[in-house]
Amino acid sequence: MFEKSLYDLIRGLRNHKGSEKEYIASSIKECRSEIRTNDMDLKSTALMKLTYLEMFGHDMSWASFNVLEVMSSPKYRHKRTGYLAAVQSFRRDTEVLMLAENQLKKDITSPTPTVISLPLGAIPHVVNPSMANGLLGDLLPRLTHSHAAIRKKTVVTLYRLALVYPETLRPAWPKIKERLLDDSEDPTVTAAIVNVVCELGWRRPQDFLPLAPRLFDLLVEGGNNWMAIKLIKLFATLTPLEPRLIKKLLPPLTRIIRETSAMSLLYECINGIIQGGILAAVEDTAEGEEVARLCVGKLRGMMIEGDANLKYVALLAFDKIVRSHPHLVSQQQDVILECIDDADISIRMCALDLVVGMVNVDNLTAIVGRLMRQLRNAPIVSSADDPANDRGRNTGVIPYAESDDSDAEESLRPAEQNSNEIPPLPEDYRVNVIRRILEMCSRDTYANISDFEWYIDVLVQLVRVSPATKPLSAAAADPEDDIHSADVGRGIGRELQNVAIRVRSARSEAVEAAQSLVIVDFRDKMFPSSGNGGQSVLKYAGWLVGEFAAYLSRPDPILTSLMHTSSVQLPPRILAVYIQAIPKVFSRLSGNDQISWTPERKTLMSLLMARIIHFLDPLSTHPDLEVQERAVEFLELMRLAAEAASGTSTSHPDGSNAEGDFIEPPLLLTQALPALFSGAELNPVAPGAQRKVPLPRDIDLEEPINRNLASLLAHAETAGFESDDDDIWTAYNEPPASTSTAATSLSYHDTPSAMTAAERLDAAANPKPSSYQNADAEDYLDADILLRRKLERRERYKDDPFYIDSEKERGSRGATPLGRIVRDQTEAAGEELDIDKIPIMDLSKELGMGSRATRGEEGNGSGRRSPRKKKAVEIIADETVGPAEDSHADFLLLPNNKSGTGLPKSALLALDSSALGSLSLEDDSETPNSNSGSRARISALQRERKEKEDAEMRKAMQEVERLRLEMQRASERLEARGETVVRKKKKKKVRRVVDVEDDGQGVEGEIQGEKVDGGEEGEKEGVKKKKKKVKKKVEDGEGGGEGVGDGMGAEGEVVKKKKKKRRQVDLDAEA
Amino acid sequence: MINAVLVFNNAGQPRLTKFYTQLDTSVQQRLISEIFTLVANRPNSSCNFLPYVPFRASCFVLRASRLLSPVSRLPSPVSCLLSPTPARPRPAPPTNPTACSLPPLLASSSKSSTPTTPHNDTPSLVTYRHYATLYFIIISTSTESPLALLDLIQVFVEALDRLFENVCELDLIFNFETLHATLGELIVGGVVIETQLDKVVEGVKAQGKVAKRPVNEGKSLGGFGRGEGLWAGR
């Protein structure tokens, strides 16, 4: 007896400090050999040790067969070890599960209660649908076992069976109900049944209404607080279905609230009154007032009492009331606000949720002020405190007990409540607070805000208290995923942007704020001192200073800051916005055509443009495509502008710009550039509004814009692969030939051969924009030619800024300015009509767009959008400008006509969600094995896969069994002939055969008869036969149950009849 | 329903793990360590719930090195229901700016469902209680009553105390089978079947004699695990 016991193992672990890993490895090795012996004691000890080590994460799935062996030992002690090991180590994919079924069946029918308990406890952990079906027949009789302990465990086990195999409930539910209705039943069994009913109850409450009288009696009789809590929870789901219950429930509930000594029961009573809609139902009666006062009074008491747990749950309850009875909650404002500063973060979070619900015009400033103070006073966590790993992932847990055993010998007493250290604000709490502030303030499109200057100050302050974002998560996060991103800077920036756009009166303040954020010199002051917290706000601030450059009080430092060397280090998203803002601010500086074009001004402008070019030039090779594209576009634009400004076209003979030193400043600066960025004012657009813009009937999205695209692309590609530079050169240069050498060479000098393919593609893509403008535009034009043409056109249409405008937009591929032009072309009246006719308000109301509901959504955005589409139609149809405008007008009217379709659409959406809701419910009631959230999402998929695997497995097993049977028969024949057979082998085989016979319950013959493909069929047969049996039993039991009027029995019968029919058909077919 | 019951000590060493839904061993371990990190860093005056938080940013987790280093314990209890022995005061662990929400594993999954109303089937509540060197954790869905779960933990511990007579962590280390058996009398398959102390104790005792830990483990015989009752008791 040199083997280690569990005790030795644990002691050994404690004595091998520092070398646990080696010790465990060697122990597991020992177990591996011990578990293979025939000595059952040794086996079970080894299994016990493995189970202990499994707790620390050491895999023991390899021992699953040995688990079965130990389970099948006749000794209770071994069985217990085996069952524990099975519970702890069996997973869905454990292969021996199939074999375990028989052992489970055997033990369920054991005469010894303690033995019965073992499978009853284990089945919930290991059960799968096919096994559930097999075990059902054996479990049902246990519901009437003489021991109450067995009965109550059986009830729960049946419930778990039903979760994986809903059919369980057909035969089981009548019996369980019988137990529940039996007054003489042991109270503990009744309590267990109530627990199960409660679990089932919220899935399909309507089925449990008939039981309400009995449940009500149980509630009134009381005695068991746990059961009472469960009953109250169940009733809370029943009251919406049966309003009469409310009247009946109210007296006992108020009595319990007044009388009970158990705080948990008291709380759940209040909770039940709230959740069951009782409070709302009796709202206007004197009784209701009293109830409300009682509940709120008790909750207030819980808040004041000082117990953190009570405070927490009281806040939860308040949170539920606040939706329906905000006035009741705001009466308790004092205690709730107190909780915002509570030391316990859980409570703070809860209070925060609550406060968001109860905010109104009067208390907004106070609440936000309180939160702001909290944010400002707590230090920001430095990144050094940010541990990136947790132990489980890195090292695994090493089991050890403490060196000083006296600690472990300490009696278990509740931990004392004296460590009152207040942790610094955790980052996610900080993020949460900031989000909630934004949410509160922006609620219902700023309904609660009276002073926007205050709000802007709050926003600016929030930037300073923003926690740093982790670069890793920032990179990994989907840039659009704002809600879950830790980056609050974006949220703040969006609010700033929102205010600037929506609130015209506050726009200058908002832009001022954005300006202060952007200016580099202020950066230390405006942003948190450590980390990159709030940085994302720059994206929006950058946009604001650009878009509303006219409001800038100090455009020069802004331009300097935008082009600061540190800007290049900004994330690409922000940098791209900056690049866009630079020409906007520049045009604000340069665009004044009233000031004479003095040499001084010329120098200044040239200098500015030189700086811009200097800044943009390196960015034209930036790795981020968006940055690169914008940089290249504006670089070219600026170069042109610089040319125009300097008027030194002599060095570029093709520049053809001979403006020289006019007293009047160059039009490119005063007209063209500003026109790029001015135009229609931006207006907020409701989310989804664009989707509502109906597709014109004559547009065919399937139709290619340019039918030759494929060939063009192919051509470009082949051209790109050609190594012959000259060829490409000529191919590229052919169309422009003599006209555009200057511009072409510009782009060519940079990257001669590598660029060609791309430029080819550009050229191929160019027909689109060119045909936007003019039907007569040539299909195959280079970018630089377009640019040149643009310049020419600009010359031609000097006096018509809008036209030039449009050209420039095309060149820079600005999508929105294009719309602006179109809008300008449109009659103002038509535009207004458009705005009014788009059913935006309805839309946002109906879709329930929460915090971002856009009140002032205007047709402008969609109007802008639609002309674009419209234009796209033109391209396809090759229409001229005149008819285009006509159809454009038609189109503007369309939203009008279609407003009817908009409404049903949202109604349809609503239907959709309700369908989804009912679907998920159904899903839950049928397959609630997805109830552990860690797998909730994947479970559906997994289940499917598992089921498939199960089916395959079954098939395979059947095949194996069939072969075994054949072999067995062969060996029997051999034996009969007197041949010797290896004992051990035979023993094993015989046992297996017995398994099969149990399994198939006399369908053996069929299974034998079936070929491999028919394996599954055979099993089905077995199942059906069993069902038939079960059904008989059920029918016996139904005699009593039917009187209660439960629909279940009847329904079940119908189904069964159907099945029976099908079975007969099957049999016929087989016959 | 109850999704899991966990017991671990102040160092995060598991003493009991019971998951009522099947989970991979590695996932179990991660969950344990995540919950430990969250729970161990809460001040004792905090409430005993880790709530569901819709806007969860990221949870902090401890460095591995800190976890495996010799344990620093939370101050020990004085107010006790089970035994009046005063305990030695110990230095509090360095408080970590820890997350206050659900462990990432749970939170990430519940996030997928509607953020404001956690579904009835998702485990959204972590209830814990700290006794001397041990943490008792229950992970449950929102359909359970939080206060009642605290009472349930109390019943569990009292039952253990009854069975082991002044129970301590060592008892549970060496008798983890009894620990499981006790839990099995309280909860089956995630559903509570019994809340009365007497019945629970009775149920465990019916399964066989409960072993006591040796007075001095050095002297004891190495028979545990191969048969119960080998230890004489203290």
C-alpha cells in the first residue's frame, strides 16, 4: 500500500511549495497507472485525486471511461466518488455518456435512497436529449418514492430533463402537478416543486394560471421564506395575464410587508408589487396610494439603514419604479443622490442608472454638478496601474494551501466590515459616468438643458477628466462601435458637434470651445495631463473649426495648430479630419475679396500656402488611405492656388494661369476655395432617414454605370502588369497628348512606374464624374486632364461661382458639396416642400430612437442625397441638364407621395421586433440549455453541431453494436464448439451486449435487421415504442388530471396520435 | 436559476467549483480568476453583489505575479454568527482600481443581448459572501432574489459548520467530497431544493459519516480518500 491517498496528495502539495507543477505532473502520472488497476479501491482513490486536481484546471477527460467503471462499483463509497467525478468532468462531448445511461438507469431504480440520490444529482449535469428520453421512464416513478428527499430531487431533475428535452413535460407535468396539489405532500417537496414551477413560469406563464389558487394558498400559509419569495416572483409574471389576481394578492403582500422579519421576503414583496404591475394597476385608488407609500417608505428605510446590500437592492427597486412612477422616486431624491457618492462602486453604478432615469429640467444641473465634482476630485488612474493579464490565462492555477495552516483553520465567520478604503475611481466607472452625463444632457434632444453655455463648459471639462484609452483596444475596436468603446472622447466630441449644429445660438460658443481644444498651446490645459484621454474629441473639434471657420476668433493659431508637427502623430481618423479642416480655415483667411491684393497679402498668402503644402506633402504617402487621399487632393488644390496666387506661370508653361498682380485678389482664393466649403448649411439627419428616401422607379442599381468597366479594369490591370514602361507611358499619355504635360509630370515624377496601374484605374473610374457633369465629356480622361479642364472651365465661368464650385467638388470627390450645388440649383420653395414632406418626426418617434432622436431632422440631408442619386440616374440615361432638373423636381415630390409607405415600413419593423421577441421566448422555453450566458450566443450553433455529431455518433455506435453482436454470436458459436475464449474479453463483450439490449428494449431484432444507414431509423423505432409505453402511463394518469382542464394532456394526446400514425406508416413502409 | 457555485480562498485558490451548465475546464478557470479579481478587490463595506452594467468598458485584472505571491488577507471578522473567536487583523491587500461590473466572460456574452434588460436566461448576478479565508460565490440569473441568495450562502456555511463543528478552510480542503455532498443537498441542477438547515445536514449525514480533519496533519494516517472515518477527529 504505497499509493497516495487524496490526503497524501493534498499534503504533498502543501509540502512542495514552489515545485507544485512537477509534483502535480508526477501525481497525475501515478493516477494514470493506478486508475488502470483492477483494485476498485485504488481506482476510486486515483479518481478522487484527479477530481481534486480538476478543480485547479487539470484535465481529466482522458479518465472518463474509468469514471464509468467506478460509478458501476457496487460499493456506495466508490459510486459516490465516481458520480462526483462524472459531474465535475463530463462534458457534452464526452463519448462515454452513451454508456453512462445504463448505469444511471440502474442506480435510479436502486432500492437504497442514497444510491438513488447520486444519479438524480448527476443527471442535470450530463443529460442530453437522447439520454433524457431514455431516462424519463425510470425517473417518473421516483416522483412517488417514499422518501421526500428523493421526490424533491426527482422533480428538479425532471425539470433539467425538460430543458434539454421538452417532451419530458408531457408525461411529467401532470404528475408534478399532482404532487403540488397534494396538501399532504411534504412541505420541502412542495417548496422544490414551487421552485421548478417558478423556473418554468417565466417562460410560459399562461400555463400556470390554473394553479394560481393553490399557489396563492401556499403563499398565504407561508412558513418557508424561500418558497414565498419564489411564489411572489411567479405571481409577478402571472398578474399581467390575470388582472384579477392583483386584487387578491394585494392584502397578503401588504400583510407580509408589514409583518415579516425577513428582509429578503420584504424586499421581494415590494419587488413583486412593482414588477407585477400591481402598483400601476391600483394607482388611482386610495388603496394604491397606500401601497405606494408603504413600498417607497420601506425602500427609503432600506436606503437609510446603512446596510450596503439593502441600499443596493433598494436602488434596484427604485430603478424599476422610476420608469412608471418618476414622481415617487424623485421624492426620494435626497437619499438617492447620496448614493452617487457612496464608497461602494456597485451602489454608485446603480444610483447612476437611477439618476439618469429621474433627471428633469430642475435637477439636471445639480446632478451633473455632483458627478462632475466626483470626476474632478478623484485622480485619474495612471497607465502603470493597468495590469493587462489575469492569472488564469497566463500561468494556470497552482493548487496549494497556505504555508501557515492556522489561517486555514480559522473558523468561517462573516468577514468584518471594517476595511473602508475607498478605491480610486476605476476607469470604466469614469467612462460610465461620462456617458451617463452625456446621456442625461442629450436626452430628448436636450429637453432638459436650459443653458447651453453651461453644457459646453461641461463638455470641455469632461474632456479634461477623460480616462486614457488603451491604444490596443482603440486599434482593435471597430471605429463605429461607439457604445461599447471605452473612448469617451468621441462621445463628448459628438455632443459638441451636435450642439454646434442644432443650437445656432450656442454655435459660436461651441466653436470657441472646439477652438480651444484644437489649439496646441492649450493642449496641456485642456486635456488630462497623463495618457491620451479625450483625444478623440479632436476629431469633432477639428471638424467644427473647419466647418464653422467663420466663427473662429483666432483662425491663425488654429491653422498653425492644425498643421503642427504633433498633428501628424494623431490617429489617422483625426488626421484626416484635420486635413479637411486646413483648407477650410485657410479659405476663411484668404477668401476675403474686399481686401486689395497687396504685395503684403500676397506674401502672407503664399507663405500660408507654402506651409500647407509643406504639411500635406509628406502625408500624400501616409499609410492610411483616407489621409493619403485627402492629402493628395488638397495638395494639388493648394499647389494650384499657390500658382494662381504667385502668378508665376512662366515656370509652368501649361499652367495657363496668367492672373498676375491684380489689385483684385485671385478668384481661386476668394471665390473658388471658399465656395468649396460654403453652400448649404448642414443639418442633422435622423438615423435611417436616408434609407427612407425611396428609390426612383427608373433607377436600376443592378445596371453598371459604365458598361465598359470590366474591360477597362481588365485593361488597366494588364497594363499594370506590363513591364514595358514606354508602353504604359504612351498608353497613359495618349489622350492628353499635348495639353497636360505639366500636371501629368507632376504626378509622374513621384512614382513613375508603380503609379501607372493605379492611375489607369483612376482614368477608368473617371468617366463617372465626367459623365456626371456632361454627356459630352470624353470617357477616357485622366485626372490631371479633368483638373485642367476644370481650370479652363473656371476661367470660362468665372462669374458663376456655383458652376466652378461643382467642378472643384468633382475634382476632390467631395460628395456633399455636390449636393449643395444641386440644392442651390433647386428652387428654395421646392426645397422647403421637401423638408416638410419627409416624415422625420414620425420616424424617430416610431423607431424609438432614444437619446439621439433628432428633432430637427430636415430634408436637406436626404434632399442632398437624392439629387445625387438623381444625377447618377442621369449618367445612366445620358440625359442633359434640363430634363435632369425636371425629373429632379419629380423626385423631390416623391417623399411626399411615399410618406404613406414610410409609415407602414416602421410598423413593419415593430412587428418584426415583436416576432423576434416571441421567437426568442419560444427558443428559450424549448432550449434553455443556453441559459449560461458564456455560451448563450454560440450555443445555438453548437447545439446544432452537437446534435449532428450526436446523430453521427449514434449511428456509429449502432454500427459498432451490431458488429459486436455479430462477433458475440460468432464467439458463442465458438464456445459452443468448445473453443477457449479469453475470459476478460468475453466478459466485456457480454456486458456491452446487455447494454444494447437495455437500450433498444427489444428492438434488437430490428437493429440487427437494419443496415448501417438504417441505424438511426432503428433508434427512432425504439424511441417510438417507448413513447407508446409512456403514453399509456400518461393516459392512466390523465383521468384525474383532465378534470382540472389543463390543455396539456389533450394536446399531448393529439401529438401522440399523430406520432402513432406516422409510426404505423413507417412500419408499413418497412414491411 | 443558479448557474454556478464557487468557493475560493483569499488567494483565489478554488475550494469548490460547481457549474450547473457544462463549461470547458479552461473557461471555468478563467471565470474563477476573473471573479476572484473582482471580488477580492472590493472593500468589505461594499455590498455583496457584482451588478450587471450595460456600459462596461473593460475590466481590470490583477497581475499574475501578485496573485501567486504570498497572500495578504483582508482583515478578519469580529462580528460573527458562527463563532465568537476574534481574529488577527491583517493588512489589507493593495486595492486595485478594479472593475465593478460582471467578470468579462459573463459580461461579454450578456452584452450581446439587449443591454438594458438582461435576459432571464443570462447569468447576470454575482452574489458573494466573504467568510474569514473563504469567498462563497453564487452566479445566477436575474430571476433569483439577491437577498435570498445571500441567505442561501449563509445556510450553506452554517450547514458546513454543523457538519464539521466549527468549520474552517482546512476541513473543506480535505473533505471536498463532503463539501460537494452538502451543496448537493441544497441545490440540484441549479435549482434550490432545500433551505432548511436541519434537512440539509440530515441529508449529508445520511450519506455516510463526515470525516474530521486531523488535529495535526503530520500525525495522521494516510487513509483519507480510500475510506471515510479514518480520522479520529480532533
